Amino acid sequence: MSERLYFRQLLSGRDFALGDPIATQMVNFAYLIGDRETRDAVVVDPAYAVDDLLNTLAADGMRLTGVLVSHHHPDHVGGEMLGFSLPGLADLLTRQQVPVHVNHAELDWVSRTTGVPTAELVGHDHDDVVEVGAIPVRLLHTPGHTPGSQCFLVDGALVAGDTLFLEGCGRTDFPGGDSDTMYQSVQSLAGLPGDPVVYPGHRYSAASSAPLSSVQESNFVFRPRSLEEWRTLFRQDR
């Protein structure tokens, strides 16, 4: 990564939301991405303890200028889950009004989950770029886990949300999920040039990140060479 890029990977229950049993159990990653010269920064998937994330930015001398949302599930943006009400995006916006960047296909889902009106969300298409200071963040539409799941490519880092983990990929049996579409999204990530480092949405493996080439070698989701093989693999897994 370039020296100008500010990039932090924070694990729920360890780096923020300490003592929160749900945050600890869910092992979500939140990400802070910014420009060290302009001090502008965005947070990826704020949930559980937004004040902790804002305080981390302040302690690093950065200022929040936006939010990037990978997808609408409450453990990433807040909302009702398993009988619990998780803090998240709506709480952050009461502290600071900033643009919230969401894929167009996810706008209604994010609004229903968080209670944030769609008018307060910024919809994006595949391959749009959000500038954070002078740092470009490329938005990649990768549906499958949800209709509007997106990953973020920035300066050699692929923040993959719940589309791709170091081991496995996001579930496709939740509302809006689609296994065939997930196959296409996984294949599209496999074709990214430059061997970016994969930073997943959860810590479901011993490592917290790994080069895409390593993930392709070890992750079973890259074994199928066709949609038919993919369907066979996931039918067997069920």
C-alpha cells in the first residue's frame, strides 16, 4: 500500500465493541480507509459500537467523510437480528451526517434494515469510484450473498465483505441470496489483476487477510470450473 493510504482492519469484540457478546461471537471486521494527507476517511460496515470507530478515527487524527456499505445485514449496518437490536448506521448518522455509499440494488434493503431513508443513501453501480481525499476506492458489485453486495478495491486491498472469505464465501440461503449469482461474483473476483490482498467481512479463519492468489489456491469455492460443478459442490455441502 502507498504511504498516503490510511487503512485499518478492526475486529469486533477485540478492537471495538469490547465486552459485547454478540460482537465477539460474530467476529465482524470493520474497516477505516482514508487519505493521510487530507485526513478524510470512510468507515466500512459500521455496527455494534459506532462511537468506538469514531473515536479510533479521532485518535488517529482522521475525520469521517463517508460510509461504505458492503451489504444490508444487521451485523454490518445495525438493525434487528436474532431478537437483538444492534446499533449501527442509523446511530452513526445521528452523530455525524455523511454520505452513505450503497449499491443501487441494496438501497431498499439497507433502508428497511436500518430505518435510514433511501433519500439519505447514495446509490452506486458496478465500477463506480468513491474518492476519499485523493484515494480512489473502486466499488465492485458482487451479488449472491445479497442482491446488492459490493466489494471495495483500494490500492492493493480488496475489502470483500461477505462475498469472499479466506475460507468459503457468504451464505446464499438468506432472503435475496442466490447461489448461481454467487458463483459469477466469485469468478469475477478471481479475475482481478495485481493479486490484491483479501480483507474479509468476518474472521472465519486463523489469518485476517491473505493475497488473492493464496485464497484461490486454498479456498474450496475456487475449485469448480463451471456453474454445473458449482451447483454439484454446494448441493453436496447441504
